[in-house]
Amino acid sequence: MSNITENHPTVTRYIQFNQQYDVQLLKKELAIAMTLDWKDHFNTKDYDGSWQSISLQSASGKEDDILSNYGVEGYKETALLKKLPYIKSILDWWQCPKESIRLLALHPGAEIKPHRDRGCNYVNGACRIHIPIQTNEQVEFIACDDQLVLKEGSCWYIDFDQTHAIKNNGEIVRVHLVIDALRNSWTDEVFIAHGYDMSAEQKEQQMDRESTLKVIEELERLNTPTSKQLIQDLKKTI
């Protein structure tokens, strides 16, 4: 399953991969993680209720370091990941650089408000993978104007640069394994095999470049200190 973005009408916005992971093994290892302390999510303005996380890989190697900043070098596995061999085998299958890897828990009644994670999509080199470990039929997951049903053990890429919102209307906590990976030639092959259109992406990038050049042309006509600074900034993007 795949679809296209609202901002880039020809670019794939989400993919359900062919993998179906062993739910019993996932939940067995989740039970180990649930015995530890989880931290409240740092984006407090983006949710109501209880949304918590624990790290399997972080910049510091600590389980309570739940930041998901891209571009930090030297991410380290946490002690918890060493206790989760099945999840480790899933991570090893993804043959690409991996940054933050977390378990995220959305508790009953909690809601993640509509928002965008700027730059968190494949076009920008980010590959955020979601694997639901525990969920329920009352979870509402809206992404890119579609309601998605992410079943336990399934595996998804979603363009989180698009507007998304989640609400857990059920009675059990919803827990996902979330992998923040970086795009490479191996992921390109996987994405193409699941319907990702590289030619459409290239067309969109060319259109963006042409639009930027037109803006620069208009700014040059103004010939003001502000327009000159804007021109310099825009030229860095092409």
C-alpha cells in the first residue's frame, strides 16, 4: 500500500511494507521494557494526556534520552536494546544508518494534536519507520488527510512532514517501535519495490528549483538590502 503527498501531489506519502513481524515476540519484549521508567514526550504542546517514550538507541546511549534530532553523529544502543534480541534482529534487517530508535506509548484517552514534523520525510533523506507492537481498534490515526489502520506487527513508512494526528480512544496503551533512519541506496531499492516513484520525486525537485529561480528573479528587480539578503539565502537552497 502506498499513497502520495498533499504538498507534492506525485510523491509517495506512506507505504505499508510487506513485512509482518511476530506479534507475540514483540509483546514479550515490550513487557521487559514496560518494567522500566518511561519519559514523557518532549513536545508537550503537541499532545494532551499521557504520551511516553523510552530509547533503544540514542545520542547518549541512555534510555531516558528520547530526543529525535537528525544529524547527530555517534548514536549508541542502550542497555535495554541488548535485552530485546527479536527487536534487535528487526533493526539489523534495515541496512541503513539509524539514529534515534524508540518505543512510544500513547495511553488511553491521550491525543496527539494535528502537527507536522518539518523535514521528516523521504524526499529530505529521513526514513521514519513505525512498527505497531500493541494497539486497539479505537485508535484514530490521521495522516496526509487519510485515516490509516496500523495493525500489530505491520511495518510502515509515513511522511510526517505532512499533517498528522492520533487519538487513543481505546482502553489499552498503544505502543509503536519507531525507527529514525537515514535514506541510502538500499532503502531506495526497498521503497521502489513497494511503489515509491523516484521519477516523480525528481520532477518535484526540479519544479521546486524552477520556482526558487523565479523568486530570485523577482527579488533582483527590487534591489534592496533585504531582497539581496533573501537572494543569498535562496541561492544556498538550489
